Amino acid sequence: MQSIVRAVRGFVARVVARVASWSVAEPEAGMTTAELLGNAALGIAALVAIWAVMQTLGLDVVNWIRGQLQV
């Protein structure tokens, strides 16, 4: 039992030492994730808007696009 307690204490000491050695992230480090999530949200909003227009106008939009592309 004593050997288990010593092993656990040693493990905890190593984990604490490793965590203490980590450097603190810069304040701007999280901006990349926030920007990517924001861009993804804008992309999804654009897709939803396009889908809503296509649902509402249907073939009128497709025919207009074909006319503009002269297809």
C-alpha cells in the first residue's frame, strides 16, 4: 500500500512539474479560432440565404442565371 501511495505521489509531482513548465499563452493566441468560427458562421449564413432564395423563387432564378450566362 505504501508503494502505491509513493508511486501516486511521484506521478502527481511529475504532472505538476510538467504543467508548471508550460508557458502562458499570449492573449492573442485564441483569436485564430474565433476568427475561423466567425468565418464559418458567415459561410453557413450565406448558404442558408442562397437556399432560402432558391426555395422561394425556384426555377425563376435558375432561368435568370441561364439567361445571364447565355446557356
